[in-house]
Amino acid sequence: NAGVTQTPKFQVLKTGQSMTLQCAQDMNHEYMSWYRQDPGMGLRLIHYSVGAGITDQGEVPNGYNVSRSTTEDFPLRLLSAAPSQTSVYFCASQGQLKETQYFGPGTRLLVL
Amino acid sequence: AQKVTQAQTEISVVEKEDVTLDCVYETRDTTYYLFWYKQPPSGELVFLIRRNSFDEQNEISGRYSWNFQKSTSSFNFTITASQVVDSAVYFCALSGEMNNQGGKLIFGQGTELSVKP
């Protein structure tokens, strides 16, 4: 099993550009989440999903869209990138509520 | 509302010292889960432990131990005889079971541990 994979590992965008951060898991997990990590602020939840077709907002959803068309994939879309979205993004998945949440390796995003 | 507080932003110790990382949480859920993750300089998040709210037994895993006390809403992490390889940022996190909170972790701000030789 590859676990949780994320692509790309690093990306530079200009203000106003759009892009999609990819996340996939091969563990048949129901729950998937996106977090951003900023210095001194820990990880903050952007969006999460409790199953295919079901998504909801986390703590910092503005500027991001998600969809969950399959159990395996949970892409995060930035429609119009802003410098405030410069961050490290982590995707995570979890099988059941009682289980551990596993994280992907992260995507480092720089918006100029 | 749920909240996790790690009051220690940075800790520096000399190798072989014992060190305790503090974690205080807030939640109204009766069923919840607490986690510790390690983030080494390479950046990945490594799972260390999960504890549910009904299990207050302390746990020991090698040089690592965890002290869960519901009475003080704390879930502290102790590293015994610290080593340079323990240098990392450590995160405490909370997940509740009510209101369809699956997939949602609330993280503390993290504690950066530096172990000097």
C-alpha cells in the first residue's frame, strides 16, 4: 500500500492563478481531510469529507474548494491563489472514527 | 468548541535529559480521542499515539510515555533519556465523536523540541 499520496511536492504560483492539489489514498478509508500548516499555528482544517459525495468546511475554508467523487481521491482546488495561501498543505485519511488519521507527505505552496 | 493548547513553544534540553511536553484540551464531547504526532525536520507527520476518552491508563512505549488525566484535561508526553533524533516539532491533537466530526482533528500549536548533544 502506498498510503496517502500527495502531488505535487512543491509548487510556485502567481497571484490569481488556479491549481489543484491532488490527494489519494489506497486504504479504502472513509474519512479524508485537508489541513494547512503555518508557522506557530499548528495545522488547521480546511475541508473534510466523511465519504464519497460528502464534504464539509473546516476552520479555514475560504479560497478553497473540494469534491469527493471517489473514495480514493480528495483534490483541493485553489481558484484564484493569493499570497496568504502560501503554506504547507497536508492531506489525511482515516478509516473509522476510532482509528488513527494518517497524513500524506505534504505539498509546499508558494504564492508570489 | 474544541481547543488544544500546547503552552510550550520551544524546549531545549541536553541529550539524556528527561523532557515533558504539555497538552491541555477543551471539549464538550463525552467521547473523544487524543493524539500525538511528531514532525521531524524532514517535514512528514508521524503518528505516535492515540488515546480514547474512556481509557485513562498511562502508556509507555520504550522511552516515550503518556499521562492522560481527564480531571485536568491534560495529555502530557514524556521522553526519557532524550536523544538528538528526538529533535522535532510535536503536536497534540483532539478529535470528537459527536456531530459527525469524523476526519476532523484539532491541533495544538506544536512544541519544538531541540535535543543538543
